[in-house]
Amino acid sequence: MQEAIKIPGTGAIIIRATTLRGGLSAGQWELFTDMRGAEQCAERLNTRLRYCVDNFSDKQAAIHYMTKCMYAERQAKYGAADSEPMRIMEDVLGEIYP
């Protein structure tokens, strides 16, 4: 995500970029960790989070995108659409998009 910040009285503009490094494990996402493939699901969610940071400047657009991803059957079967992972996603995006 890039944000243009105007410096009052100077006419200068600073571009601030946010980059998401690393990611959350299946346990940190609170997915069904006893299921085979839960870590791969966590990686897919982390990839989608990075996509949001790189492509959306609006928190609501990022939440909408992530919600669609988490409700997709491929992620939902690991519990990604449950309230706990959804809250974690909103918390993470809340830190990125103040």
C-alpha cells in the first residue's frame, strides 16, 4: 500500500509504502490445525494479505477482498470463515490501515 502525505506549507509530498513480511501460522490464524493442509491454507491467506497491502489503499476494500477469500471453500474447510480467523484478519488489517 502506498500513501501520499502532503507536508503542509512546503508543497512537498512523501510517499509512504507499507510492506507485509512474513505471515501467520495456521495456529496464529486459529485454523483447524489438526487437519492436513492447514499450514498451506495459512500460506494462501498470508499471500492474500500481502496482495491487499500491495493493491488496496482502503481498509474496507481489503476486508471485503479477504472475506471473500476466507469464505472460499478451499479456505473455509480449514475454518478460515469462522469468527476467530475473521477477527484476526480484521485486527491485522486494522494495524495496516489505521
